[in-house]
Amino acid sequence: PQAVVINAGVANAATGAGGEADAEQTAAAAAAALGLSADEIVVMSTGVIGTRLPMEKLRTGVVAAAAALSSGGGDEAATAIMTTDSFPKSAIAARDGFTVGGMAKGAGMIHPCLATMLVVVTTDYPLVAAEVDGFLRPVVDATFNRISVDGDTSTNDAVLLLANGASGLERSAETDASFAEALHEVCADLARKLVADGEGATVVLEIGVTGAATDAEAEAIARRIATSPLVKTAAFGRDPNWGRVLGAAGSAPCNGGFAQLDPEKVSLAFDGVAVYAAGAPTGEKPVLEGAACRVDLDLGLGSGAASYLASDLTYDYVRINAEYTT
């Protein structure tokens, strides 16, 4: 692909053959405005499900946007794709000889495997199309697939990496490693901003699980903690409620059953203060304040580890979604 058309407001999902035709017409309009072919255009949509795209507005907007293209339009683009977001999300990582930059939108229905999340990353690093997936997929798994705002998924989700090779850099194993690092840096930055801007969010939960039997079990437990309404509401109340965290961990589904957990071997800390160890609470009462809260759970069973980011669950989240209209 050579260009992306992003519509924020209408998901164009569950709209049947007409919706598919609308997407094709959008690509054709962009191609005509840019002097490209339609198969070089990616169309992304996000918003209300079941509503057809406003094609007259889209066609007009595509022509206007094509005429206004500039190398300095990144901030405007990041702002234009917002829906319930409260701030635009962009990130950049500069390395010796090349740059990686990206923008994202999303504030609700953020969870692995289909979220209301759109991400576009661009770079001048010299990649060929067949290589993109090999670089992008592990980064997505470690960043966007390790965040959750509300545990809900949606119909519209995309992460796109575009590389034009304009740097002219001579590649090597070292430059490839540097590119992978820069790509991870940009995606991790965007992922955290998505969580921080979760609908109604006031705190980011930084969840770390170590000592699990396997990495898969650690991830299952971290995800369960990240999506527990009781953990998330406790975070909103700045309550270091160890019982809710351990309760969520003990119910984490894994391999057709539950992840392994021995309460006698578990230790738990909030912001570095141990609240549970050796099968009993420590009596410590950490003061939770600020825009982030660290939750560290050591299962004491093995070397499995995983991390997750989540937002709290607030009154405003309920209000925003109660007022959201179809």
C-alpha cells in the first residue's frame, strides 16, 4: 500500500454488500486523487456499527485531504482520527540513519484480538513487503496485545506498517536489530497512550507477573488481572486490595483449566510495597497516588513471566458508554 484513508465515526461493519462497495469506492476516490491504483490504498474505518459510510462527505474529504498532504501533517492526522479519545496519540523513534513514527486512536473497547484501535506506523527504513510481518507481529504481540481498557472487543482493528526505504540505509544484522527496537519503542509508547486515555481512566495499572509455571500461564494471569472489574474499580478507589488481585489470578483460564497458583508461594506488591507474602497479608498499606500503579505478582513456581497494561474502571466510563448512541 501507498496510502491510507481513515474514517472516524462510522465503522462500516455489519453493512453488507453495500458497505463493501462503499469501502471500494473510497479506495477508488483516494486513488484518483493521488494518482495511484485502488489496490494501493488501505481503507480503515471506526465508529458506530451498522451504519453506512457518508460517501458524499468521504469523497469530498478525500479530495481535500489529498490536496493538503504535507510532511508536517502528522499531528493533524492523529487528531482527525479520534473518536472518544481525549487527546491525539503519536510517537517517534529516531535512530542513526532512519526514523520510525506512528499514530493511533482508541479509548474504549480496547483489548487483544479486535479492538476499536487503529494504528499506522511509517518508516524510511528499507524493508520489502515480505519482511514486514516478521518485524511487526512480535512487536504487536508484546505491545498492543498486552493492553486492555475494558476487556471488550470490536469489529474494527488494524495495525499497519508502511516503509518507503527513503533512508537509503545499507542494511545489516545490527541495523535490523536497531529497527526492531525502534519499532517496539514506538508501538509501546502508543499502546501506553491508548491505555492512559481509556474512557474515563484515571490510572494506568502496570501489571507484572513472574514466577509462573510457563510464560503462557503468566500471560493468562496478567490478562485476567487486567480485565477484572473488581481490580479495576479498586484501582479507581486507589485501594491496594490484594484479595481482588489474587482472586483474579486464581481464576485465570489456561489450557482448558486454570493457571497454577499456590497461595503459600505467592508474593504481591503494589508500587514496590509488599502486601502479601508466604500465604498471608503483610499488614502494609501502600499509598497509591499518581497516574500509574505498579502491581507485581510473583507466583514462586517457575520462570514464566508476562506484563500487561490496563486502565481503571470509573464512573465516567459508565457515563460515556451509557450515553453512546447507535
